[in-house]
Amino acid sequence: MLKQAVALSALMLLAGAAQAQEKTLTISVYAFAQDEYKELLYAPFEKTCGCKLVIETGNSIERLAKMEANKASPVIDMAVMSTADALQASRAGLVDKIDTAKLTNFDKLYDLARDPNADSMSVGYTFYATSIVYRTDKMKIDSWADLLKPEIAAHVAFPNITTNQGPPALYMLQQAMGKDSPDLKEAIAAVGAKKDDIVTFYVKSSQLVQLMQQEEIWAAPIGRFSWAPFTKLGLPLGWATPKEGQTGGMNVMVVTKGSKKRELALQFMDYWLSTEVQAKLAEKLVDSPANKEVKVSPDVAENITYGAETAKSLKLIPAAVALDQRDAWLKQWNSKVGQ
Amino acid sequence: MFHNRTEALLLALPAAAFAAIVFLVPVVVLLSESFRSPAGWSLAAYWTFFSEPLNQAVFWRTLKLGLQVTAVSAVIGYAAAFAIVSLPPGSKGRMVGLIMLPLMISPVARTYAWIVILGRTGIVNQALHGLGLTDAPLRILFSETAIFIGLLQLFLPLMIISLISALENLPRDVVPAARVLGANWLQIFWKVILPLTREGLVIGGTLVFTGSLTAYITPAILGGSKVLMLETLLYQRVTVANDFVSASVIALILVVMSFATNLLLKRIATARART
């Protein structure tokens, strides 16, 4: 018995040592669609690099907190996050300049994805449009302000300020009201005035499909990435093209400052940005491509955010504005809407 | 059973050490965060927290809903427990099984079912409309009422189970004896049954109230951010604002509220017993 135990632990030690010798790259990503990523991105990359990917998932706050805590000896080599979070990481000195000369696919990216924060610290790998999904038989949406019309507001689910869709939707509402200040004060106040009418301030877009199906809501601002399930409901639903335009967001890749795997991280990023991988992720409706060489079928294009025209037309909140205003927005929201 | 205390203590040591290391120490470290300020130990974080009107409103709402759920579940719980203990053993087991059934369903699935039931086109509104009681569908979802209903369903079984076991320990002849002596049902309940089953009420009440304070899924789905509770506010503080100080403040408030309710219920129960 004892002998067996000794032999077993020796074996485990050996196995551990062998594993330590293998090249590993630790990445931190959003938790969604991991099965697709594994099949289309992680596994093929591991095969080509002869290395092992260690995947950590979680939300941006956890990711940033972890990067901050391990600043002295980074655990994560590469991470993906929103442009605002990337700017925060960059200001906190947690990320390094990206040597885009080593990214062979860099030139294939849409302009807006190349250096979204204009600090050479991040590269966009996907972006999405945000607009309004609505019942075409019940209403007409020509402007973001239509959402607050009395007959419409009582059937609207508005994104909570804490979601990724919240600030962009408010940003467009602010523009529809003819205001341009980044504090979104007027838009938040307008939503607050209608808070008893509005059905809910949603946190998870997955919840909206059910609410739409049981006719609890007739309209909601959503990201294009959550559009596909709505099309399967068999309801007369449309994607609004308000006169103020569509907004949206972008996710970017960053390299941790002090990572010892910089080359491998860049190699991985380059692979992710390649036309082949971006096309596959688009086909599965996981990520809209940031690579302009990607060609998809009309069917797929219908369900993602696709094309040079779309890319150019998106009115995105600048990351610096989002970052600097975040606390003020939340405070304003909690006092006007949260009570 | 043991030859001496030392032996018993030694046996308890591993479990106690485990609990201390993985539970007590981290909790104390986390909660002590709320008393820390650049100038040293202080209550500043609590002052800041309670000076915000939103936080006050959320605090009172959480307390109010917790008390309402506890009170209503005690009333329904006594009635149900009485009915169940007087059943023959076979049907009693089946009834207890039925009451426990909701506890075995995932809270997410159960709460989503309420969205269907309470919605504008759900059966509650259809029934009300069918009976001619309402003209337009009632807005029940995403309101305090919805959270109340969800929490009540979630925690009522715990109250019923605690009261069943308390009522089963009630000596069989006390109620007939009280009736012979001329007490009415209200007097019997207030002077005989309540004092003798107070342990069950205290346990059930603590479970229900603590549960209502700490439940996250039910208020998150049925109330959403329109009806914030302390637990949903705590989540918002951590995941959105990355503000662990006010999150620890909320966590400690919740702990204190739970302990205070337990003490209060015990006090009420023993006070009645003495009269």
C-alpha cells in the first residue's frame, strides 16, 4: 500500500515536471461561447504552436483586479476586454505597447479596430452595433427618443447602466434629445422620469427573448450579437435604424506588462485576427469580424455586425469618456432611476 | 462517551481549524475592510453609505420585505403545519415531500416560471381579466410584489418544516386540556401553542428572514434593477464599481440584521413564555 502510494506520488511529480516544461500561454477572456472558441481558436492554435493555452474566464472587473494584484509577477499573459477597460488598464500601467509589426494580419483590420484608444496598447478583434429590436406590428421607431413615447415606454426593456449596452443607448438618447454633453445627465433624467412606465432595466440580454416571447415587452435596445435568438421567435420583429444612427461597442486584445510570453501572446493574437479564424467565429455567430477580408454568407451577415459601411457608421462612445464618466453616470442613474 | 474533555476537543480540532481557516478568517478580513480608512480605523464608510438616499431606501426595502415574508410565512406556516401534523403518517410523509419539492428545483428555473405566471399575458392576469376584476393587465413583474411572492414561495417550506417538527413535539393533551378549561382557539394558540412551539418559530423565522436577506437570484430576476435590494446592490458595487469597501459595508449590515432578528425572535418567544 505504502509502496504504491510512493510510486504514485513519484509519478505525479514527474508528470508535473513534464507539464512545467511545456510552453504555456495564459489568457483571460469573456466566459461566453467557450465551446466554440475551443473548437475554432484554442485547439487549432495549440496544434500549430506546440504550446498549451490556460484559459481564465470572468468579467472585466475581475480580470482587471487580478492583473492589478499580480502586477509584480503577471499570471495572465494576454487578455481581452472592452476599449474602456483597456484604457483603464493602460492608465494603470498594466499593459504593454503592442508591436503591430509582428501581427501579419494587422493591415487587414478595419480602421476603427487598429488602435481604438490611440495609445498603441490595444487591438480590436470584434465590434458590434447596438440598436433597437422592436415589434414592427405595434410601433414605428425612427429615433432613439421614440423609446420614451408614452405609448411605447410601457413596453420597453431598457439596458441597465451597468451593462455594456446601457451607456451607448443613453448616449444615443442624449443625441436624440439634441444634447451632446458626455455626462448623459439629460438622457438619464429622461429615462428616470419614465422609470415607472418602463418594464424593466435589464441586466442580461438573454432574459429579453423570454420577455419578448410572452409579449411583456415590444422593444429593447440590444447589441447585434444577441439578435439571432429573436429572429427565431416567429414574431414580427425588426432591427431599428434610427435617424441618429446606431451605436455599439468594441472588444480589444491587450498584452500584460511584464509578461514573459510576449512573443507567444502576439503569435496567438495574430492567429485570432487571421481571416480564417475570424471567418469561422463569424460563421458560428460568436464574434463579428474586425478583419475586413472576412467574407460571410448573407444569412450570417444578417445576424452579426458586418461590413465596411456598418463599421464606419457606428457612433461609439470614446473609451476615455466612458472611463472618466463611469462613476458619475452610475451615481446619476442610481439617484434618478434606481430609487 | 469520551474519557476526558481533551480527547473530545482533539477530535473536534481538525473541523474547527478548517472552519476557522477557510471561513472565519477570510470573512473577518473581508468585513474589516469596511472599517478601514486612510486615517486608520473608522466608521466613515458606514456614514457615507447611509448618507446616500438610494442606500437608505434599499436598506428599508430589504428590511421591510424580509419582515413581511417572515410574518406571512409564519401565519401560513402555522396553518399548514397544523393541518399536516393531524394527518395519518402516510399522507403526512407525502405532504412533507410535496412541500419540500420546490426546494429541489433550481432557483433560476423556479424564478423564471414566475416571470411567465406573473407577466402581462400570464395566468394571473388572464384570470383577473376573465373574472372581470381588471380592465388592463396588472404590472406585477419587476415590482416589490413580485419579489415578495418569489421569496415567500422560496422560503415558506423552511417555515412549515420547522413548525411541523415543533408541533410534533407538542404534548398531545395540552390542547384538549386548554379547551376543557374554557379557552377559545385564539387563547389556545397564543397562550399554549405559541409558547410551546417557539423554538420552531425562532428557527423557521431566522431561516426565512436570513434567506430573504441573502437571496440573490429571486430579487435579481423578479425585481431587477428597478427594485434594488441590499443583495443586488452589493453585487452592483462589486461587479460594476469594483467598490469592495461599500460592498463590505452591505455585507456586514446583512450579517448584523440576521443576528439581530434571531435575537429579537428569541426574545419575543421567551417573553411570551413567561407571561
